[in-house]
Amino acid sequence: MTGDAALWAGARAFLAALADSLRAKQGSDPRLAAYITAIEAQGTDHIQSGPEPFRDHPALDHLEPLLVGATGPLAEAARVAAPLLNWKPVFSGGGIDPALAEGLFAAQIVGTYGTFPSHRTAIGMFLLAPGLDYPLHSHEAEEI
């Protein structure tokens, strides 16, 4: 499978597994219906081209062991998709604890720089290196 074909298939499989995972929990939290609808409405027929995946960083060394130890359909989909995604540091510039800035990465499957383009929705993965605390925070967007 070529790089783009593997990325497309892996990202689509992750979105489907995420929707299924949320659907299984929907009985205990009906608010999840809106997220499921957003995931299922996301167009996946066009891959947004972007920079090569960011792979040369010590924090990303924790990604593979984390995924190997995870179980279930969503974890399996993440194992396939994660190595293909464009991982980026979450913070740039000053004002952040350097250890946190160096150990916090995100990859979008859907979003402004995600595999599938969207300016309304962001769906992706978040990696926090071991031993770091992510401070309490808030922002306008809902986050699950």
C-alpha cells in the first residue's frame, strides 16, 4: 500500500473505531451523540497534504510502547494510524515549562492540519510523555 493509501485507510479506520467506541458509551452519556454525528459527517474522500510526519523527537519514543500495550478496536486502529500521522509539538514559544513543551505532542486526523481537512472539527491523538502533568485549562472548543 502506498503512503497516501495507507494513511487514508488508517485514518478512516480510526474514525470508524472512534465512532463505534463513543456509540458504545452513548447510553451513559447522551451528549456523545453530537460527537458521533460529527465524526460520521466528516468527509474522508480527500487527503489534505501537508508536511512529512514529525518523527524525530524523544517524546515520540513513548508512542509505540503505549500503543503496543493498548487493547480493543480503537487501540488497534490507533496502532495503524498513529505512525502515519503528522505529529506536532503542542506548544511553541516561551512561557511554558520546558519539560512540558518537549513532552506534549498532538496529531490531527481531522482538522486544519489533519489528514482530512476541516475548519469546524478537530479529531486526533494526544501524547503526553511519562512523568508530566498537563495543567488544568479551558478553551472555547468542547473536548473529549
